[in-house]
Amino acid sequence: MGNGALTVSVLTFGMLIQPLLGKGLRAGDPLIPLPAAWECDLATEALRWSPGVYDLFGVPRNEPLSRDDVVGMYTPESQALLARVRNKAVAEGASFTIDVTIRRRDGALRKMRLTADVQFENGRPVRLYGTKQDVTDE
């Protein structure tokens, strides 16, 4: 992206769930894990998560977050992959999607799909934002 434009898509829960209803989903059935939103201020490394990201990582909602602590929850292989694609995205203004493995606070390993894009202001990268989704059962 890198052109400074920010595209915002607004989806209601009904819009997300409607296609599933035609496939036999009933009230009370377990739902397919939906993506949760996150962002990272590049100047301060401050993180903001939607409630679903806290749940995915097994972290109490609204707990103060340290990027170093969060990255420490990724497996070593996933940490290396994240560092590589994140640095490239920030340098080139590119978006990315990767599958990584995290170890939740309760010790459970989860596979997670991470998407990210870079927001620019005055030609400089200022923020990463995207989604995280549990894909362990895929």
C-alpha cells in the first residue's frame, strides 16, 4: 500500500454470519473463529488489541501489553518469520499475511493467521494494523 490511503471496511456480525446460516449453522452451534483486530504504533511500539486478540493469546482483556512480552509468546521460528516480514513491510510499505505459532499464557500452542498493513503519514510509516485469527483447527 504505502500511498497514504487507508481503506476501512465495516462489517456487522450479521454480515459475517449470514453466509454460515445457509450451511446449516444453528443457534448455539460453535462459531468459526473470526479475525480480531490489532494495531502497533511504530514510534512507541504500543499495542492495541480488540477483545478477540486477548482471548486468542489467553491474556486478560485490557491488561497492559508490552510488545516484547507478546513477541515472546511466539515460537522461536515464528518470531524469526515475524521479524523478517515486519521489517520488510515497514521498509517497503507492503502488507503481509503469515501463519505463526504462539504459546498462550496457559501453555497451549495455537496456530494463528496474522495479517498486517502499514499506515503512512507524510510519507513515513507510523502504524501497523491488521487481524489475528486462530487457525489451529484448519
